[in-house]
Amino acid sequence: MPTTILIPTPLRPYTNKSASVEVEGRTVGEALENLVRTHDRLRGHLYGDDGKLRSFVNIYVNESDIRYLQKEETLLKPKDTIAIVPSVAGGSATLTHEEIRRYSRHLIMPEVGLEGQRKLKAARVLCIGAGGLGSPATLYLAAAGVGTIGLVDFDVVDFSNLQRQILHSTGDVGRSKLESAAERLAGINPGVHIETHETALNSSNALEILQNYDVIVDGTDNFPTRYLVNDACVLLRKPNVYGSIFRFEGQASVFAVPDAPCYRCLYAEPPPPGLVPSCAEGGVLGVLPGIIGTIQATEAIKLILGAGETLVGRLLLLDALRMHFRELKLRRDPNCPICGEHPTIHELIDYEQFCGVPAHEGAVATAADILVNELKEKLDRGDDLLIVDVREPLEYQINRIPGSILIPLGDLPGRVRELDGNREIVVHCKTGGRSARAVEFLKGAGFRRVHNLKGGIVQWVTQIDTSQPTY
Amino acid sequence: MILPNAIVESIARFAREAYPYECCGALLGADALIMEALPIANSSDEPKERRFRIRPEDFQRAERRAEQQQLELLGFYHSHPNHAAHPSAYDLEHAWPNLIYVILSIDSQRTGDLTAWLLRDDRSRFEPVEVRRGEPDANHNFDSHAAASLHK
């Protein structure tokens, strides 16, 4: 006597669209064997290579699962109905075999393991800046298997970057930093998804960009952006892995974790503009961002894994000249304007203004400014001019404007008497920042005819005297 | 396969509600047009962050609902939290033929890509299925009442 087998929707294309098939069989096993014998294309979908029913194929006799009867030995009675009922299963990838080989040194560590590696793969880290700090940080984050790495930068690779920005190669000079970085990171780990944001981070785009990431790595080189990143991280409650470098010195910490101090708790106000020289003005040992950037990568990975103790509440200070690490305990400031008890900052502000940097420095000439071509004309005319270079002696050795005298900005108050107040004075530095402060000082000291050379010696060399090098 | 925006939005909502777990459900419709996304409980015994399972009784329920609505059971959807919308080896191993597998990638912030797949007859791999989004055109006899009933 034939038994009816009910066929589920996905298998009906193999039974001429029939919802049921009549087969002979003494047991369930025999009936199913007769079914696949007459409908051969069903076999691979019902049975695995081992000849056993697949785990997601459920066989019911009348209303009972044969797993709870005698399985395929279950005897059939007249008028019994067999139903093939799918269970549907699936899910996302864990780690591929290739990934297991790639991350094997992580996988055997108790702090990482398969679970941790999956967390890294699922993580999204944003690095602000593809320069000195961003280079080692993102190279190691990519190698470690952080699934998504975002990069914010708008610059092009310059020769002067290559001494420390190891994301970029000599052949990349002139190319977009993000393009160069994305290529390098993909070369290290093609499994990492790179998201590039080719823009200057500012108050109107920061929240939108940062909100899509779990951890922010601050690789910026200026105060306005550093305060901007801090405030955006506090508002979005995202950890801010901070690093900064100057000459042989470095700092690192983790800010903006809820209930922990932020960058403003440490430095409520930015230094007066020009007081703290930037790396472009004061220099930096090329290796130093390598040390600090990899500390930032380490902290980002620990935050993702939830492993160990991060630099939350601690400021790590490095003096590489003495090779000395120190640590300062940081406390959350209850009066902090952004993360304190009664915050006064509820949205992003104008950080250029906050840090006293005129918007687009030097873009608009002030009355005290003189352009390089104007200076050239004056010199060619033989005007009586005193050119004061306020850079450091090492910079003066690299290039100079003929006839200029060197008085480093720091020495100016002590040597101001050397200057003749009746002569017209043009002050310059590398790009115009320090000289602007010198002009301000000289005016305060009673000098009337003082000009700031717009764009500094860099502009002079670029436009007027290309025989000299720039730095 | 045509996937009306309203259905995509329902799947995205189910995926967000289930996050960080995988969500799953059946897709009912006619011909190539999906008309209903029927959410089904994820009954996986394994971590639901990366596994889903639809029990046989829920499969039958979906089949019955399709019959009642005079629709077909066209496939299933599931989400991939923090993973790409690409079928995994596990998906392949457990796949049924002749059903469209729709996968939606999602992370803690947003839903990502939505893709659709069909198992090859020899079970060797999935073939991508072209997904046409948007509102169906008149030729596809789309019953707006059926779609509206999903969103109660």
C-alpha cells in the first residue's frame, strides 16, 4: 500500500510542482529511498555526502518527528502520511580558514582568542589624520584585523612627511594621503574595509563622521582639531585615544570614556597661539610618532577587546631623549565645561576662534602684512629695509633671505634694543606665525613701521628664490 | 526579484530590533515580487549574534500563511550583525534550493547592504539574485492592501 509523502515548497520543482508523492515502503527509510530513486534531484538536498539525512531536514510521520520514533526504521502503517519539513538555518561568518591562519598568533592568546578576533573584525575605528601618528596606528590596526578603519585627511603627501609618515612612500609624493593610505593598508590586509573621508574635520561635519565609529584615534597636529575631536567624542560618548608628539617628547591617553576625564579636564584652555610650536615649526624625531602611534593602536585594540587596563585616567609622558616614561594621574574635572556636572558646551563650537587662530591664517592680508613680491620690489629698488628673521639658528642654516639678521623669537625682548626704530622693518619666520607675534611685540614696544612677511621664508623660496631649499 | 521599499524598511526595522542578534523571517509573494516579510522567532541554540534557525513548525506556519493569502513562499531573510551581507559557509551548508535568501548587513549604527541569493542545484555555491528595489510597476499586479497589512 503506497504512502503519501508531503513535499515542501522548495522541493516541489523536483516533483513536477506536486505537493505530494505516493511511494511504497515498509519503513520511513525505504519510502524516502524510493522517493529519491524516482526523483533523483531530491537526493543531494535531503541527504548529505555521508548518506545521512541532513540536519535541517525534518521528517514527520503524521504529526511526530521520527527522531522521537525509530528514526528511519520507523514502521509505516496504512494511511500514514510522511511530511518533509524544512528548518531554515544560517548565520554570519565567524572566521574563515585564511583568517584563522592570518591571526593565529592572536587566537592562541587568552586575551584575544576567537571571540576577541571576531570583536576586532566587527569593530569600526576612525583615525583623524593619516600622518605621523595615523601611519603606525592604522598600519597596526589593519594588520590586527580591525574590520573597518576610517581615515580623515585632506592633505597630499609632501617630501617632508616621509621622515615619519610610514603609510606613504617616496613615489606617493604629491598624491592624496588618503589614496596612498588606503592602498598601503589594503596591501597589508585586504580583509579590512577602509573608509576615507577626504575633508578637513570641522564643527559641521565632525559628529556625522565620528558617530559611525566605535573608537576614535586622534592623530591631529593642531589644537583646534584636538579640542574639536575631544568635544565630539564627549558628546557622542566615544572613547578618544589621544596622542601628541614634539621633538623627543610624546604623550598618550584615553579620553572621553563615560565618567573618566576628557582632554579639557587636563587642558581647560588651549595655549596662547604661537606659544607651543607645532612639529612644522619645532621639529619632531621621525621615530617618535612610531612609538606614540603604536601606543594608540594598542589602546584602541584593548578598548575593543575589553582587555586589560587602558590609559583612561592616566597621561603617559615619554621623554625619548632620556628614554623615560612617566605617568600622571588624571581626574575628571567636575567643572569641565563639556563633561563636568553642569556642562556649558552642548554642541560643537568654533574651535579656530576658541584657540585664537584667525580663520584661514594668512588668507587675508592685514595692514601689517607685506607680500614676498612687494618685499622683492623694495629690495630691488634699494629701499632702506631691516629684515629680521625670528626663526631658530638651525632653521637659518637651511635657508635665509639675503641681508636678514637672525633674532629668534624667544630672544627678541632681550635684543630689541639692537633694532633701529626709525628704519622700516620686515619680520619673517617659516610661514608667518611666529613673525606675527614678533610684529605684535615690536608694535607694543613702540616700533611703527613693522611688517610681517606673509607666508614666511617658505613663500619667499617658492615664489622668489627657488635656488634655496624649503623644509 | 522585486523588493518594494516598504518591505526593505520592514526587514531593516526587524534587524534593528533584533540587534545584536540575527533576525529572520519568511518572504511571501508572487512570481518575482515580494509582498510580505513575515518575521519569525530566531530559535537558534547557538549564539544568536551569528546564527538563526527557523523551526519546522514555523516553516509550516509560513507555508500555510502563503496559501491562505494565495501567495507563494519565495524565500527567507536574515540579518548579519556586524558582518557583510554575503552568505557564509554556514549559510551554504544549511541552504534549501529554490528559495531566495535575502541577507541584510547591520551594525550598531545603521543597516548596510541588502543582497539576495539562490542556491545552485548542485549545492556548490550561491548565485547572486538581482534585487530591484522601489515601488512595483503596474505590470506586477501589486496588491497595496497586502503590503499595507504588513505594517500594522
